[in-house]
Amino acid sequence: MWWLVMNTRLEKFRDWRVREALITAFNYEFINQTVNGGDGLPRASSYFSNSVLGFEEGPATGKVAALLEPFAADLPPGTVEGYALPQGDGTERNRRNLRTALGLMEEAGWTLQDGALKNADGETFGFEILLAAGSNEWSQITDIYAAVLERMGIDVTIRTVDSAEYKERTTAFDFEMTDSGRGLSLSPGNEQNLYWGSESADTEGSRNLMVMKSPAAEAMITALLTSQSQEDFLAATRALDRILTAGRYVIPIWYNPVSRIAHVNELKY
């Protein structure tokens, strides 16, 4: 699974409306057509896309709803009610989504002033996208994305660095937005704390690149680790998926629906 990660340790990304605006502005349909000729990989709609562990469409029900209920007041919109990624119109301009994105930015306190998005103090909204050298596909994607953001009045810089510096900076959470690929297990366990736990958010080199801290997510991890039945396990994982997806920590790109196995010709079933 591939996505662009927002560093929520930074003040600019702490408001879910800002993160939703940046997701809405990402013109997936046009990017897929441009980069892959429209025949690319399917878009990742959740953290457990293409598996029974992914959250089910619509409002949470049953055990999933019961797990989320104690945290409902503090969860972003869509977590309990149901969340779906914004759909673009497939055109380069994608005007409807840009209007929606600008509206969300305005709600979060960022308005267009002299062609730039600024807050009440006159500070301009902008950020750097960090990439590793040689990531040509990511360069194509982020170039298209940056052009859209600039039309919104967002000041975007794409910084390409060598692999050593990229590793050093991502290890220290020294980035604003960066690319990431993640393979998730069909049998999630203790590693989920390393991915989404508060302790990992304070541990350099952890895989919690979005630097998220969510008591609700940690409660779901505990629930899946202590589940006594497959039904309870599925409910906890689907509830966790809702929290992560509706948390809007990443801009989902796509996932690979095929498992590839290499073997020598002499091996037969």
C-alpha cells in the first residue's frame, strides 16, 4: 500500500479539516490516468484494503459501534457515521473538489489573500514534500499534486535527497509530508502498537510516520490483541481501520491486489 504521509506533530496538520482538504485536492483519477494510462493499481480506500479486515461501508454497527462508542465524541467526522475518499471528476482542473478543499481550509482558518492561503496572522500555508532520489514515479505524482496545490494558493516545495539523508530525516520525523509504502498483515498483532501507538510517536525510527497519538486507536489495538473469538478480532480491526482512515493522516494512493511469488521452474504443485 502506498500513500503520502502528513506529519501531525506539526501544528499545520493537526486540524482534520486541513488534512481532509489536502486529500480532497489530490486528483487521484487524473493522476492515475496520467501516470498509468488509467490502468494502474486500485486506490487504497482503507488501511486494510482488499481484505476482510477493512471497515465496512456506512455507519458502524454491532460490536464495531460498541467499541467506538466510548470515544465517539472525540473522533473526527466519518469515523462512526462512515467515511469515503473524495471522488474527483477525472479532469485536470477538478474544480468541484478544489472548491470543497478551499472551503475546508477556510473553516480551518486559512483564506485566500492576494493569491496565497493565509491565516489571521498573515502566515502563508505551505509545506515541503520529501522524496528519495530515484523515486521517479513519486516525482511524477507529486509534481502533478504540487501544481494543484499551488493553484489553491499553497506554497509547496518538493525536496529530493539521497537515500542516506532521506533515511536520516524520516527516522527523526524531520519532514512535513513524505511518501511511504506499507505492507499490513492479515493477522495484525503487537506490531500495530509500533505503527500507531503513542509511545512510537515519541520514538525516533518508529514506523508511526504520521506521528499520531490516539487513545481510541490504542484501545482498538488492545481489543484485537485480547480478543477471544474471530468475531471480536474482526470487530476490533475494523474499528481500528475506521479510526485510522477517518483520521485522515495520509493521502492514499494505491495498493497491489496481487501477491506475486517467484520460484524456479523445477518446483511443481
